[in-house]
Amino acid sequence: MFRQASRIFARSINQQPKMMGRAFSTDVPATPTVDSTFVESWKKVIPNMEPPKTPSAFMNPRPPTPSTIPSKLTVNFVLPYASELSTKEVDMVIVPATTGQMGVLPGHVPTIAELKPGVLSVHEGNNVTKYFVSSGFTFIHANSVADIIAIEAVPVDQIDPSLVQKGLAEFTQKLSSAATDLEKAEAQIGVDVHSALNSALTG
Amino acid sequence: MAMAALRREGRRFAAPLISPQPIRSSLIAEEQAPLGVRSISTQVVRNRMKSVKNIQKITKAMKMVAASKLRAIQTRAENSRGLWQPFTALLGDAPSVDVKKNVIVTISSDKGLCGGINSTSVKISKAMHKLTAGPEKETKYVILGEKAKAQLIRDSKKDIELSITELQKNPLNYTQVSVLADDILKNVEYDALRIIFNKFHSVVSFLPTMSTVLSPEVVEREAESGGKLGDLDSYEIEGGETKGEILQNLAEFQFSCVLFNAVLENACSEQGARMSAMDSSSRNAGEMLDRLTLTYNRTRQASITTELIEIISGASALEG
């Protein structure tokens, strides 16, 4: 009887750690990191309450910086309402930075780039996927991970050319008839976006 | 039941007995009249039972509504989770940063009956206020949502910079949140923004979370002094006139992205908390109904027994 008891006891101990890890698969990192200085300073001032969690506890762990240049670039392309590409291994991406089209290869220098409306193309082997992005930011890290954050993105083949022409005409007209600086700025933005759309369709 | 007993007792009492109809009416008349010891009222208990049953139905319906709203918003919150990760990967997470002007953005719900999540957010906001207080430091609140406003206005009225309600009148979208973020950034001076919300972990568990967004000047200062932002200098800045301009845009973009995710997660937590609150409420109502039913039956049987006793003793008095 006691042999059974020890077996059951061991099983119950083993089961406990497995139960603790059940959470959303989108969320739990391999090793949750907690900011210890924050927790300590919290405990000193407010000893009765648990400190709030911080984003570092929910981060997906990032690969460390390798010593040699890796062969593939890892791309995370996120939008507010979806993650278009997450940790996808590609050969190259071309991002529409404010200084022009910028090509990113594995081993690129760490960079922070602001994006302007334009075409983002993802090259993987022989496939090229093109998206038209509204503005955003791109971070390229030392470990050949590129984060592209945009507000809106559409695959280029889903853009309607006639609507683009119409929009361009409309905003050019608004720009010429704009009175205040605010209206001028808005009309200018419209013109920029639509001309970028135009060149995306043709180029 | 009383009638069957009378029938069994039989023909002996047929004559002196009054017919069944008047008995029932006399019972009812006595119940509604101001009471003596004779007849115990079941009307009061019956009224209570009716109202408790209504409450049970209402809370069950509210639970269903919250469940369907949760389903709708949960996918959007999960999809927006990738939005803040690049910023934390680049700039790190520095909740213990020491700055002069802290702004605490508390996110709460507009409607009540959602359990304890709003109180938790307010408690943590107040604790952060205490933590970041000090000489030459000031901490202000920006409140999103009616419930936190009601709680914080009581003792921290002078510290509230801005309060925004009716966030969920239209379905949440990024444009609305970015306009809101723009508003906040324009009107409030800040060195560090701390966003406090309830992160949706699962339908029954909500984790209070605090995200920190630093102003560009603080980012530069931290980058120079080393530590977590130390290798920010190794990043080349593409475009823009100066590094400062890019960092400014970056900070604003980061704030609007983090705020968007926070608002969605909080909305999910609100619906989940409301579901479990309404669920326990309808369960309590069910238990209360069971107890009341027992009381009702006991009362009813006692009054029937009393009537029976009176009749029988009356009849046996006549006889003997």
C-alpha cells in the first residue's frame, strides 16, 4: 500500500509544474524576465500589493546576436490589427524609408528607419511579395531581426487603379484650393500617398 | 392536499364542513390582512421569490451578452499583441526609470458590474503615484473610463490632468486611439508615461500590467548613461533631419501602439470579468431561490396544518 502511495505522490508532484504553464500560446515566453529593481522598489513602498506585470514578462524571447552573419533575415511585419509576418525567414526585404528604398540583407547594420508611404517587398527565394504600406517604422537589430511596424498594408495586387487616379485628382484639386495651413498639409499628404500608390502600381 | 385529507376523514364531517371554495378564500384573505398568530403569510416570501428569479434571468442574459462581446474582441486583442513587441525589443523595458514628470494613464471601463478589475487598476495607479513621488517630482493622472474617474476624483482631484470617457461607443480602432494619443501628448508634459491596464491572460485571469513609454529626451539620457538602452547609440538613424526628430516620432508612435494594445486588452478583461461576475451572481440567485422555496413550502404546510387542526378540533368538540 505504501509503495502505491509514494508512486501516486510522485505523480502528483510531477503534474503540478505542467499545470502552471497553461496560458495563451501567443503569450508565454520561454523564460519570463522580470525587472528586479522595479519589483524591489515596489515592495519597499507598497508591501501589501503584488507589483504589476511589465511588458518584459510577456515578450517572446529574441535570438541572441550571432558571431557570424546568418544566412537568412528574420522579419516581423506587424499591423495594428494583425501580424502579417511573424518570425519569417527571408532573404531580403526592401523597405520604403523616408530617404528612399532601402534594401535589408542579413547582417545589416542596426538601424532605426522611419517609413513613408510606399512599397515593401519581401524576397524569399524566387518569390517576391509586395505590400503597399502607409507610414511606420522599421527596426533592424544586430541579430538580423527586422521589425517592420506599419499602420496599414495591402498587397499591391489588391489596389484598384481607377480609385487611385480619382483620389490623386481629388487631392491635387484640394491642394490648389486649400486655404489654411492645416488644409494644405492634409491635401499634401493625400497627394503624396496617392502618387506613391500610383508609382507602386506602375513600378 | 388539505382537501384530500378532509375527504379521507370522510363523511363524518360533511355537514358541519364548509365547502372547499370558502376555505381557500379565507386562507387568502387572512394572508393579506395584517397578521395574527393564526395564519402565516406566504405572500411576502412569494414576492421575494419572484424578484430573485427575475434577477437570475437578467444576470444569465448579461453573462451571455458579455460572452459574445468577448468572442468578438478577443481575436482583435490577440492580433494586436505583436504591435508592442518590437518597441520593447528595441528600447527595452524600464519601469524603474527615475524621472521628474510622470504621467499615469489609467485605463478602465465605463460600465460597472465587471468584478474587481477597475478597483485593481486604481489601486495600482495610486501605488505608482506613491512610488514615483518625491522632492521636485510630480505625477499626474490621465484617466480613460468612467469608473476610474469616479474613484480617483475623490482624493486626487487636483492631480487629474485629463479624463476621457465613452471610449467604446464605436468599436475600437487604431485611428481613434491614435487621435486620443495625439491629444494626450499635446496637452500633457511628460518625461515618462506609465500605462496601467488589465492584460487578458484567460477568461478567468486578468493580470494588472504597466507599460512605460519614455519621452525622447529621457531616452537619450538613458542611452548615454548605459544600462538597458545603452546600445541604442549603435543603431543608425535613417532619414529625418536629426536623431532627436526621429526619436520624437518614435516615442509618439510607440505610445499610440502601446495604448491601442492596452485598450483592447482592457476591454477583453472587462468582458471576461463581467462574465464571471454575472455567472456567480446567477448562481447565488439560484441558491437563494432554493432556500426561499424551502421556507415557502414550510410556511405553506404550517398554515395548512393549523387550519386542519382547528377544523378537526372544532369537529371533535361538536361531537363529544
